[in-house]
Amino acid sequence: ASPDGSKVYVTYRDSVPSGGNGGLAILNASDLSGITTVSVPSASGLAISPDGSKVFLGGTTPLTFVGHVVELNATTNVATGNDAIVASGPESLVASPNGGWIYAASSNQGKISVVDRSTFTSVSEGSTGATAEAISADGLHLYVADAGNHHTDVFSIAQVTVSAAAAI
């Protein structure tokens, strides 16, 4: 849901073997009526910037299996043109508390991709067996679910954003 509670965001995708279509349905929170949809191939992960101005949607291009994080303007519900290439299958996205970074957990490759919002590029990837992640309430730690090894990895946000390749 949007920070002001006015919108509900729901990702969807077809279950076609080639990856299918997908996107984001944006609904009015008061009655769940449709506001609009935005097409993103094999849409999966979703995050909202801390200030609520941007929505980030993860997806994977069918057949090539290239992962993407796409930025949408939350007011206009239109893609901004920012599209970062990340590890295939970004199922879980989370924005840093300061809004400067997006972390994308790739269930296909078990990696965390770190996207720098100032350039909208993936600055690093690290292998962890990642399937999902969350940021601590104080904004200091990134918790990563490592399904392959049945545990949770904990990283310092400072380490992940400054030297993600070494930290992960």
C-alpha cells in the first residue's frame, strides 16, 4: 500500500512457460477499484520509496531471463524510464530508509543486487542464496533469507551500500 494509504499495489504475471506477461495493478484502497495497470514482463518484487514518490517493480524479460528493476512515478503511475539490470528473478525488493539504494533478492540466482538510485544502475551483486530481504527498523542492517542454506544472513547497510561486492 502507498504510505498515505490511498493506493494498493499488486504485482501479477501469467504462468506461461516462456515467462509470460505481467505488471502492476494500481487500485484505489477505499474500494479496490482499478486505477490503472503498468506492464512489466514477469513482474514480481515491489518496493515503495520512503517518501512514497516512487514505486519500484522487479521483473524478468522472458526468454533472455534478464532481471530488471523499473521505477514508476507514484503520482502519475507512469514509468520514469529508469530501468536497472539486476540478477534474474528479482522476487523481493526493498528500498533503503534514506531512499538512495534498492536491494533486489533474486530467487533464480540466489543473489542480492544493489541498485544506486542516483544513477539507477546495479552497482554490485553478491551471492547469498537470497530469496527475500528486509531492512531493520533502525535502517542499519539488511536481513537476507538464504533458503538454500536454511538461515538468515545479516549485513551492515553501510557495508552493503559502500562495498556490496565485498560485504555480501
